[in-house]
Amino acid sequence: MTPLERRSSVSLALIFALRMLGLFLVLPVFALEARKYPGGNDPALVGLAMGIYGLTQAFLQLPLGLASDRLGRKRVIVAGLLVFAAGSLVAALADSITGLLVGRALQGAGAVSAAVTALLADQTRDGVRTKAMALVGGSIGLMFAVALVAAPALAAWGGLAGLFGLTCALALAGIAVVIWWVPPEPAQHANAPRGRLLDVWKHADLLRLNLGVFVLHTVQLAMWVAVPAMLVQAGLPKAAHWHVYLPAVVLSFLAMGGLFALERRGQLRAALLGAIALVLAVQIGLGLLAGTGSAPTLWVLGGVLFVFFCGFNALEASQPSLVSRMAPASLRGAALGTYNTLQSLGLFAGGALGGALVKWAGVPALFGVTSALCALWLVLGWGLRPVGRSSGGH
């Protein structure tokens, strides 16, 4: 990477990290803390307040991605972070579950993921873009692990109001990073030729990648409906789950070198299909563990989760990198907006699907369905055409 590419990658990964840390800090404690608010004894309202963020984000990823193509990436990112900060403040000041719901919906309206990844694609060459995307994905995974450790202590100190106040401060810090650290964006938006959104939606390989991110995040959230209970069965109390998550996440980052080696040899498609196969193997393995009727050991579960994060991190880095290469520059924000929309919908679908399957059919059935989804993804993704690397130009 050139110094400019390193600066772009680190600063934009930091924006993701600041935003996602605020979100992740709330999730482990939201359901318990929300009971303290008027209306918090209604599980349906609490669930809606948790999930509404994903819905509003899904609806606005594409419009804000399109706006970044027309108006410029940094303007859209700053505006989105301001909306996200405003939503965090509304939730911090809420005195009822309805106020939390409004705040969470407004948080989701600050959907800047597409604009941030599009700017990262603008400022990096094809040959190093997967590495840049991996840095973003790694920052998100690390924030998830940090949040699991820190959330209970912070919630005990300040409750949900304190967590949302901290989230607001983190969003404002992200705006400072955009203004003073992120390099100037390429001056291409004003004179860029107007592309057609239909070209994005008709592109066969972009459709494969959009299907992929939907399945990946559906499976990710669905499996987490059951994995915590499996860790408890293995003898690990909830407060100590990070003892498994953190090593699995950190060690999986070290395995990312294999992805970069395959990309350098022009085998990114093979790496992507291999990562899908890893996620499929994990779902089958978890299904077999759940179906035995006996508690799995922590070492086995830890190993399975390590394999999952290896596949997950590789896909989180390679898929948006491929989207940015396949889409014309004038539609890069729209393409990544579509991609992030399917990602958000996958999170919503995974929560709903996982809860329903565990309630009505049991944990083995849950992993049977996630295995089938991954197998379908692998079959449909097999026809993905290799995308060449370009060492020069953005």
C-alpha cells in the first residue's frame, strides 16, 4: 500500500470501528436494560426497538449510496453520522420503550456503510483493495469482541442512557476523523457520467455477491440465537463468553494472510468459494453437535467458531472488494448501497428466522436450514467469473 492508501484504510476503518462499537455495546444488554423503561415488559416492543435499526438502515443504504455518487462521499458520511448521533441522543434521553424505538430508528437512518466503503474503493487500487476491506472487517470484528467484554460493566455504570450517550460521542468522533484525517476524495463526482441503477441490478455476478452477503448475515445472526446457549451447556457462564469469542476472532485475523496470498496469485474467486465452504462446514458441524443431545466441549466449540470467523472475515473482505471492482465508478456507491441493503436485510431475516426456528423446530433444525442456505449459496456462487486485479488506477 502507498502512504495515502494506508491513511485512507486506517482512517475509514476507524470510522467503522467507532460507529460499530457504539452499536455493539448496546446489543448484549438491551433486552435486560429495556425492562426498566415504561413499556419494557412487552417483548414484542423490545424486539422491535432492537430490530428497527436494521430495517431503517436497509431502506436508506441504497439512497445514501446513490447520493454519495452524486454529491460526494464525505458529505454523505458526515450527514449520516450526524443523523446517527442524533438518534443516539434521542435514545439516551428516552424515558419509555417508545422513545428507545424512535432513537433506534433514527440511528439506522444514518446508513453510511455504502458511502464509506465506496470512498475506500475510490482511494485504493484493485491490487490492495481486499486488504483494505479486510482492515475494515477486522475493525468491526474487534469492536464486537471489545463490546462483549465492556458492555456489562458500562451498563452497570450508566444503564442504556449511558451507553447511548457514549454512542453519540463515538459518532461525533467519527465526524472529526472524516473532516481532519480521511484524505480528500477524488474529484470525480461532479463530472461523472450518469450510470443506470438497473445496470447494477441486472449484473449477474453482482447479484451473486448480493445474495452472498444476505445469506452470510442471515446465517450469522441466526446461529447466534443458539450458540450462546451451547456455550452455557458446555459450562461457560454468559459473562465469560468473550473468553471464547475474543481468541477465535483474533486468531482468525492471523489466518487472513492466506486470503491475500490467493489474491496475489489471481485466485480470489477460489478463496471466496473456499470461505463459503468453511461457513457451510461450520453449520453442519454445529447441527451435528446440537443433535447429539450431549453438551459439546468448549475446545470443540471454540475450534468451530474459529473456523467460522476465518470464513466470515474472508467473505467480509473479498465480497465488497469484488463489488467495487465490478461496478462502474459512476455507480460504485449505488452498487455498494445495494450490497449493504441486502446485508441489513440479512441481519433482520437472521434474527427473525433464528428465533422462529429455535422456538418451533429446535436447534438442530435451525442449523439444518442454515446449512441448506449455505449450500444453495455455494451452488449459485460457483459461476462467479474471476475479476482481474489492476495494479494502477482506482
